[in-house]
Amino acid sequence: MVSHISDHQQERNNSSSILDIHSDIFSNHILTRLDGSSLVSTGSASSELNKFCKDENLWKNICNSTWPSTDDRRLLDIIAAFPAGYRSFFSDCYPSLDHSAKPKVQLVDREIEGRQSLSKISELISAVDIRYDNNLIYSKVQSTETSTDWFLSSPFRVDLLDPKETIPTPVPVLEGNKDLFRSQLDQNLTLSWILVDPVSQRAANLSTLTPVSVERHWLDEDIHAHYVTSLPGLFAGESSEVVQCSILVVCGGTGGDLQIKEVSLLVQDMDGKSLNGRESVAILHEAMEGQRKRKGKREEERERYQELMEMRREMGERKQRRERMMDMVCMLTGVSIFMAFCGFLWLR
């Protein structure tokens, strides 16, 4: 019995734990091989592991590799000021925005809250990365001033390229089979558009990872890739209970390599009308403060987009029926007034 106990004790003494590895090896050669999700899971395993997994340099490297645009010098101090630095930034940007989340306040009250939040926002920063087959082909950081009267009253739109600017890429254009090339872009062209609010120290990824629609334009035969996310609306009214955050990437090139011709962001209501800067900033600020959900699969993103399109179609049909009804009422009212006037003249 004593021999059995001693053997068991010896076995325990000979066993090793991952924490027995030297901390430098563990931090610099093991944890650095994990992605963000794996690092979160590892940190939840024990309090000792959690200390290692909170290292700021680990999360900075993960953010920079996931979104190369975050290595821009303009974002370094901004992200470092987040409550938990790059770990908070990753927590904000890696999950998708939850369009189905219940608003914190009622819709009518949210308009007042949204307008009050505008006084706190003077700048929004876009960090955009486009990849083809997991290879980075375009990256840019751009600041948008949001406090001017012109911005607040004009349709909200963020353009990363000038009207005549084109960005060459190393992606070869397939000649002779346009449908196949469009299909390859559909499968391989991924996008991340992170919007950062430096004042509230919040950020959100506004884009679906893959396009929900890839179409060849009938006029110039450029390829239009759409990345659409739905967000809760902010202002009262049927068409604004849900809004669309629409990102458009226009690609062209008739020979040689693919060129990026346009990368733009719009916020639209369900009628397809672009919201102005005041409304859009309030909605985006509310979305950044809202809940997140796990990233959906490609099929789920496209299914949600089809639901949005079906909702838009139904709303359009209801609007047409109301307009026809109003036309009928106006016509009957006009006929009634005319008949009454004729009757009045006949009686005289």
C-alpha cells in the first residue's frame, strides 16, 4: 500500500504542466501562434493563463495581422487609449454588429439621445482592408470630420478614392470568361471596414466579411461588390426602423491586373434613400455602443441580405398601394365636388 502511494506521488511529481514552460517561451513562441478567438479561450482556462493572455503586445500583433490598417500611426494612440487597449479594440471589431438587439430606449426617445450624442463626436476614423484570396490588396485609414454644418445636412457618404483615382492590384484579370472571373471575386474578395470613434473609445466593423452581392454593371462592365449590414434605425417612421450600412467596391480592368476604382460607404433607409450626416452619425454611434454577436457564415449574411431586399420590396408595394388609394380618394373627392357644384348650378 505504501509502495502504491509512493509510486502515485512520484507520477504526480514527474508530470508537467504547460505553465512549467519558461514564461518567455510560453509568451513569445506559443501564444503568438494563436488567433484572437483562441487566445480568448486560452485565457479563460485558468487565472494564470489569463494573466499571460492579457499581454498588450499579443493583442496589438493580433489586431495588426487581422486588420493591417490598424498599424497606421494615426490609430496607435487612439487604440492604446481604449479601456483595455488592443484587447478592447479586438472585442469591439471582431464580432458582427447585432442588428436584432433591442434598443436601450424607445424609438422616439432614441432620436433625442442620438442628437445629443452628436455633440460628443467631431471625427470618425475609417480603417479599411481589402483582401483577395487572403492576400492584402488595399489598405487605408481615413478621417472624416463630422461637426460641420455641411456634413450634418448632406447625404452621408465616405469615399476612400478620388473620382478618377484607381488602385492597381496584383490580381490577374481572367480574359474571355467574365462570369468565371466575377464568381472568383465573389468567393475571394473580402472586406473589413472598421469605424472608430476616438472620443467614446469604441469601434465597430461595419462590413460583412464576404460580399452579399457581386454584379457586373451593364454600362461599363465594371464589377460591383456590395457588403451590406443592417442596423436598428434611430428615427420614427416605418422606413427607418431598420437601415442599411452599404459598402460598395467597384473593380475594373480589361487586361492585365485588376484595378480598384471605388470604395465607398453609405447609410440608407429601406426606401434606398441616403440618410444625412446627422442621422447617420447618430445611428452609427448607437451601433458602436450596442451589442455584438458571433460572426455569421457566408450563407447567413446573404440570407439576411435577401430578407432586407424582401422587406424593401414589400414596403415598396405597400407604399404604391397607399399612393393608389390616395389617388382614388382624391379623384372621388374631385368628382364629388364637381357633381355637387353642378347640382348647385342646376338648382339655381
